[in-house]
Amino acid sequence: MASPFFLNISTHSLTPDRPNLQPFYYFHPAAVPPQWRPVSSSAGINPNHHHQQEHPQTQPNPTLHLLTWNIDFQVPYPVQRMTAALHHLHTILTSHNNTTTTSATVILFQEMTPSTLDVIQSTPWIRDNFYITDLSPARWRMSSYGTTTLIDRRLDIKRVFRVPYAVSYMRRDGLFVDIGLEWSSTTSTSATGGGGGEERILRLCNTHLESLASGTPRRPVQMHLASRFMHGLDESGLPSPHAAILAGDLNAFAPEDLALPESCGLRDAFLVLGGVEETEESYTWGKQNTGWLVGRFPDARLDKVLFCGGAEVEKLGRIGVGVRVRVGGDGDAESEGGVGSGGEFEDNEEEEEEEEDVWVTDHYGLEAEFVITTVTPDAVSAT
């Protein structure tokens, strides 16, 4: 969720409802000084600049570990909250990597800001293990907040593109990453078209649909557009994906939002695994609200993971539940969103100096495990 109050428009030219290719970034530790460098695909990375790890496969089908989290941009202490969020994620990843799984990880963030992007790109474990789609707001439609995705550097990125939603007062978009698929089975077609087969890709979409009740008529238009790229039904000339996963803050406030994934030919990971709507276990937003949001809206399942094609979800759970951080004192209290109790934050020196524990964000995140199958189910047409 995010309010529409601050529409600081980016100056970067983007074509609505069409794929806008953009670079992603890899960290070059040997550069002077060490730095993130842009590239359009994994094939363009100089091996002397960056050690691209092998992705070990002990299973016949590749697997994927996916995390999605909206970090509220409208409240104070963005740097401290983002630092705590990354610490929480690192704990999750450390536990995940200590298991027998070989799943590579992707992390989808919504409501990033210039300062939280700075935190991400300066974090050592991210530099060592991930590519980043954005270092600045240059590719966002608004300069105040947007989406960014971290991709495990063991994965083969074919392309990154954004699809700005033409029907969006809040200037939302879908951030897509195409990943080359590779199976350990000798009968499977490799990501590079080995054996004469066509390129097979996994397409990921990180999105933040229109917020609030005013966004109810816009969300279906946005979701249907994003789903066309997931099903390969767009006319952009991009390859059709073998499998596709969409995740993020879908702002599913209204009754109409419940049927939206199915109407787009997408499966809802929560429901596929037996989850029940309107239960305590389903909610991802509402328990950690602050300021003007407290008591204004009921708890809701705003955040979702949807998928189609040759993908099957194996696990889904919530992350970030109850995570707080100590702020105040000499910390940075300024909010880049600027909206607190219905207006701008007031300068209050005494409150800024007082230490307190605050929620890292108002949303719970989601953690999912997927297996990518060699067989694609019959395509479901999105209308």
C-alpha cells in the first residue's frame, strides 16, 4: 500500500503498456574504487570483473526461492528500517542456505526509495551474491518510490524490462526479469537453446498495483496487462515464457480483487497450498499499521504470489512478522514519503531524539519455494 500524495515524476522516458528494456547491475570488487556496473544480460558480464557462481542442480528440475516484501516508504527512519529488514532477510537466507536445497534466491521489493536503494547496494552480502535491477530512481515513473529486484548471481539473466501501466494515477508498473532455464536432465532443453531447442525462460514480475479504494477499477486493468506478459500473449516480440511468477503488493482490498488472479489465468500460491481467505493466517497487512492507518482499514491479504505455466509452488509462508528496530537518538528520522498522520511530518526535536522501537514496515513479506517443471500445462488464455 502507499498513498498517492507524493507524485514526484521521474524524467526518464518510458512507453506505457510496452516493455521498456533496462540494465541491471553486478558488483565489480576489483574496480578502483569497487563499484556496481550496468549490463543488459548475464552474457555481457566480463568474467574477470565478476565471478559468476555455478548453479548446482541435484534435482531433475530447477527450483527457485522467492521473497517479496513492501517496505513502507511513508514513515520515518527509512535507513534504519531498511537495514533491519535486510538483517532479517539475511537470517532467512542463511537458514535457507544451510539446508539441503540448491534453490537460487530472488528478492522482490516494493516502495523502495533513493536512500533504501543506497542501503541495499552498500550491503556486503548483497554485493557478494546478487544482481540488482536498480541503483537509483532513474527507471521509476516517480522519483519518490518504486520497485527493485535482487537476483541470485547463479541465475542466467536474459533481460530486464519494465511495463508502465497506462491506467495508473499512482504511476505503477511491472518490473520483469527473464531468467534462462537449465535442467540437469540430458533430455531437457537448456536455456541457451542447446540441442536445437528454442530458448526457455522463467519470467518474474515484481509489481505494486494501485492502492486504496480509488484504485479498485484500475487494478484489474493493471493485472490483466501484466498477465499477458506472463502468458506470452503480448505483441512485443519477446519470447513466450516457459513459466512465470508474479509477486508483490497487489492491494487486494475490494471483493472484486478476490477473483482477479483466476480471471487472468493465474494460480494463487496461497490458495493452491490450501490457504483460506479471511483467516488470521492469510493476512499480510493491518497488524503493524501506524499513524493515520491504525483502525482505518481491516486486516487484509494485500501481498500475493501468483504463477502460471511450468511452475509449481511447494511452500509459502510469511516473513517480517513482528520485526521491529530501535530508532531515535542521532538516527535519521526523516521520511522520504513525507506522510504521517494525514499530512507532512512536523519537526519535533524532542520526539526525534527519543529512542523507540518501531515496525520495520506495515507489511508482512512472503517467502515461497517453486519447482520449475519440464512440462508446461496447457496455456490458459488471459482475457
